[in-house]
Amino acid sequence: MPSRTAPGPHQARASFGLKAATLAVLLYLHLPLAIIILYAFTTEDAAFTFPPPGLTLDWFGVAWRRSDIWAALSLSLRVATATTGVALLLGTLAAAAVHRAKFFGRETISFLVILPIALPGIITGIALRSAISLLNIPFSLWTIVIGHATFCVVVVYNNVLARFRRTAASQVEASMDLGASPFETFRYIVLPSIATALLAGGMLAFALSFDEIIVTTFTAGQQETLPIWIFTQLTKPRQRPVTNIAAIFVIAATMVPILLAHRLTEGSGGRAGR
């Protein structure tokens, strides 16, 4: 007779209480987003009632014709793209240095690289604005990029460093022993092994940069990214449907990269060290 084994922890069914708690957490996190999406279609333009008296797509046309929305969206995309490039470069170099080399203060440097993402954004923003003002640097797109890069570097650094630690060092050693140059070793051995980590880190950096508001406020001068534009519109009740539509763009621009980054890291985690 086949032996019977007790089901493992992963095979046990969740209790009703655990299911209810999970549902409550999901509702707590995502119900506000659902409300924003719902009221982007309402026929009301001021005080909202539930349920909405009617649904319409007219507000999308209104938002499409708003030049201020397009200007804010364009700035957000440019900042997020530039920030992602800076984060990929600096985060990868920092991860390679910390992983490949042994030097005094290596753990301290690693801690200092990670620290900005743990600090409140308002602290980072005020510090950056003070530094930029002291150096007499005019506020521009690049000051926003500098502000966003301080915490976006962290996600790239963490992803790449984790992948380096799961990559066998013998592959690099074998490549060098066979006569490959450092560039060839990086191109054919190192880069393929960290490619998905770079892509995932870049997507997370883009999402974090696109929806950042606090650091942007302190480093942007008179420029408005899309999250700041939404914040300034909250005092205008008759603009709420248009504001909700802009919020949908922010939700999509952050949710999609995060989802893709999750799928990439989930699919490659088990094969990284092989």
C-alpha cells in the first residue's frame, strides 16, 4: 500500500479567519483606488454621491484637451526616464564594487547607499533643496532627477547585488582564464546573468520616480510633475473628475512596471545561480 504522508504547510487549507483578514487587507489597500477609477466616469462635476447618478466618458475628452496635464505628464515621463538611467548606472556600479572588491568600510558604504530609501522623503527633499540653493544651482529638470535618483539608486542596487550574490564567481574566473578581456567577460558572462535584475530594478526605479511628490516639491522650483499637478487640483472641487483621470494615468504608470518587475524577478530567481 502506498504510504500516506501528512500534507506540508504549503498544502494546508487557509482558515476562514485568514481568508477574511487577507480580503480585509486587499480592500483596505485597493478600495480607494477603485473609488478613484469609478468617479473618473461620473456625470457629476462637484460633490460626489454614491452611487454615481450616471457614467460618462466625457471627462476623458476634457482631460485630453488640457495642455497643463500634458505638460505635467511630459515632465514626469522625462524625469522618470532620466532618473532610471542614472539609477541603473550608479546602482550597478555600486553593486559591482561592493560585491567584487574587499576594502575597508565596504559595509558602511552599502549602508549609506541604502539609507536614502529609509529616510522620509520630506527630509531628503529639504536637504537637497538647501544644498542646491547653497551651490546656486538653478532649479530645473535635472535637480528633480538628482532628487529622485537618491532613492531610485537603492532599488537597482538591491536587485543587482542580490543577483551578483547568486551568480557563480567561477564563471567570471573561467572567462578570464580563457583569455577574454574584461569587456568581453562583462558582455558575455556578467551582463546576461544580471540582465533581468537590471530590467526589474529599472522598472521599479521608473515607477518610484514617476509617482514621487515630496522630493519633487522641494527640488522642482516652478515645474509641476503629474503627481504635483494632481495635488494642486485637490482644492478645486469641479475639477475632481479630471483629477481622477490624471490619477488613473499615475496608477497605470506605476502599477504596470511594478507588476512586470515582480514577474521578472519571480521567474528568474530560481535560475539565477545555475
